[in-house]
Amino acid sequence: EPPLVKKVFGPEHRACKDLANATAKEGVIGGEVVKDPGEFPFIAWLGDNDGTMTHQFCGGSLISDRVVLTAGHCIYGMDSMDANLLVRLGVTDYSRTGDGIARRVINWRRHPDYTRVTVRNDVTLLLLNE
């Protein structure tokens, strides 16, 4: 089933697709250049679990040991049982596929009042496998 899911919900259909391949030479947070990117291990990379770990389409924040907060529009149209998603944490170089810690998303819950039209309640919680 994952190939069908990939075809219907692949990166080309994501709301953040225009930013998915953007690269930055240096990170800036709060107006200051980040000297050690590893200083922010709670920043999450969200992508398709296709074995390459290179298809990022959104980001999020680790808010507990197994839960990532992301935007509801990132997974618009997905069924939580069909999602084949991967989260990478502690990534300092997105071009290196082995960078960071990879975890599978085993379930998720989007805000029940999320609406794509107004983008209100645009939050989703992702449950990681470990």
C-alpha cells in the first residue's frame, strides 16, 4: 500500500512543497547567526519514509520524548493509518541523509476543527515510534 499512498500524498501534493528543497547557508534565530546548529535538537524534519530520508516537506518541534508538534496543513488529506512518515531530530545538515536521529510516525492527531479554507486550528501532533 505505501506506493499508492506515496502517489496520492507525496511531496508534490504538500502545501509546503515550494520550501521543501530550499537550502540555507547559515541559520539565523532571533536575528543572530547560530554558531552550533546542534544547539536546537528539538527542531524536527518531517518527510516521507521512502528509505532515502531526503524528501522533506514540513518541519515541527519535539514537545515531549515521543510527540512532535507540526502544522495541520502539512498532512492535509492523509489518513493517519495510511501515513508513511518519518521524523528526523537533531539534523544539522539536511543534505546528509544520515544526519540526526530518525523516528517513524506511528500515529497522529490533527486538531478536530482544522479547516484548510481558513487554515484555523492548523496544528497536528505526531506520535513517534520511540
